[in-house]
Amino acid sequence: MNEVDLVPDDGEEDLFEHHRFHVDPGQHMLRIDKYLLDRLPKTSRNRIQVAARNGNILVNKKAVKPNYRIKPFDEISIVMPYPLRELKLIPQDLGLCIIYEDDHLLVVNKPSGLVVHPGYGNYSGTLVNGLVFHFEQLPSLPNNFYGRPGLVHRIDKNTSGLLVVAKTEDALTHLAKQFFEKSTQRIYYALVWGDIRESGTVRKPMGRSLKNRKIMTVFTSEEEGKPAVTHYKPLINYGLVTLVECQLETGRTHQIRVHMQSIGHPLFNDPEYGGNKVLKNTLSGVQKKRIESALSLLPGQALHAKTLGFVHPFTSEKMLFESDLPNEFNDVLTFWGNTSFGN
């Protein structure tokens, strides 16, 4: 990489500080993008501006826009959702569910509760640790780039479902281009609170919350957040909750969770976005306790990456994969299907 990477990916890790600057007492007021351009010689002004728009440039611990004018004694931090230095990847046999594999890529069905990538305080037990172990057991890996898995996209820790992983640099480049150009097919199943009867589309820019950097939020303009589009349609209506199919045009962090919350339908058992509590006041105490027991069946939000489609980077064949809902997700649906107050 020739220039400093100031464009975050769509991962779910906490933010890590990559650079910090203390503005001199005699500094005259200057746009922050110009100020940083002189201090980050291996990057461009455009990348600095993108980082600022994404909320990754903080002044005195608050996100600022590219046109912010620095003042004497300002403390500037550049934060990213990945560590400054690459962590050593520890191979671990995690019994991954690999549903397809060839010399160029593999498709894995990730269980809920499994973190995708190691981070500080979380060095082992991740999907990447399992992939490194798997790669080391292969008799040969043509065009392998140091035996490291090429993550093309990610899903949250408590989201289950399909991920494609590149095994060569060429495959990584071709797959990443498809995700960037939005030509892949990604369909999720989500159980959301509320009675949804009609299909719809949510078009709301997204970015990290200025109040809580660990969660995402919607914004009113693309100057504040990245463009994000989610299409949804109801599959099974249970009354208090609805099973919906969500199709992504974009792949922002927590996109489905945030978009559905923004229209009043947070995901069932989503602790970050208000879906882990029984909000309906007309239910009896017994009914609320029954729903709370259903909430405990899941480790997190009821979200599953069910369908994944892309063009094979070597054969140009159209690939389409489907995965079944995990047992705990089905148990929750069975609960709602059997309840008298949910219909």
C-alpha cells in the first residue's frame, strides 16, 4: 500500500487510533484537510476528506468535517476500525462449515457468535483464525499470498450466514470489485419487531454515531454519512413480529439493523438498536416473560445471511449459494408460530 489508508472498511471492530497531532500554540486557523495533508505525506487530500466525512477524524474527541478550521491547542486524532499493526494470526481448528471450495475461493457458513476478524483484546477464536488453520492443512495453495485469507466482506459477530473468502490475490481483486460495483447478490432473513404487511426500500445515508462511536446511525444527507440502500419484504407475519427478507444494494456496517430500526422495526433481540426488550405495554406479565424467554434463545440480533451470489473470478461462472436458518433462529420462529398473542 503506497499511501496511508484513511478509508475504513465495513467491519464491526472498535475504533483504534492511528495518528495523533497536537496543534501548536502559534498555529493560524487552517482547514483540517490542508493541515493533515502536510503531516501525512503518503496520502491525498481526497482520502483525508473521505475519512473526515466518515467520522474518522476527531478534534478534541469529536468528529469534524473536512472544512473544520483548526485552532491552537486542538488535539487531532485519526481513528480506524482496525488496529494500527496487523496482528499475528494464530491457526485454530474451529470446525468451520465450508460449503464450497476450489483453488481460488471458498464459501463458509458462519455461525452466530463467531467474530470474523481478530482485534485487540480478541486475538483468537475468530473466523480468520479458523481459516488460517484450514489453509495450513491444504496440500497446496496456488498463487497463495502468505497463507492469509482474503476477506472480501464481513458480517457482524451475532449475524449468521454466508461469507466468500478469497484464496489468491487475483480472486480478492475480482471479488472486491464486484462488491464495490454492487453486482453481488446478498439476501438476509431478519426477524423484526412490528407488523409489516408491505414491501419497501430504505434509502438513508449511514455513519458512526457522533454520540456513541460503537454504533451506527442514519443521517439526513450523504455529506454526513455513506449512501445506504436496503430493500425489504415481509415473509411471515406473526403480529408482534415479522420475518422479513432484506436485500442489500450497499454493505454498510450494521446496515439492516440500523435501517430497520430507523423505520420503527428494530431486529428481534438486537441489544445495540433497541430490539432486546418487550416494548408493547398491553401485554400481560406472563406474556412478557414468555417473550423474554424467546429473546434468550439467541445470542444477539435475529439476522441471517441466507443467499450469496457472485461471478467466479476465474471461470466467470455465476455462483449462487443458499444456507438454512440456524437452529436457534428456527426455535424463535417456532415460538412465535405457537403463540396465541403473536397472531
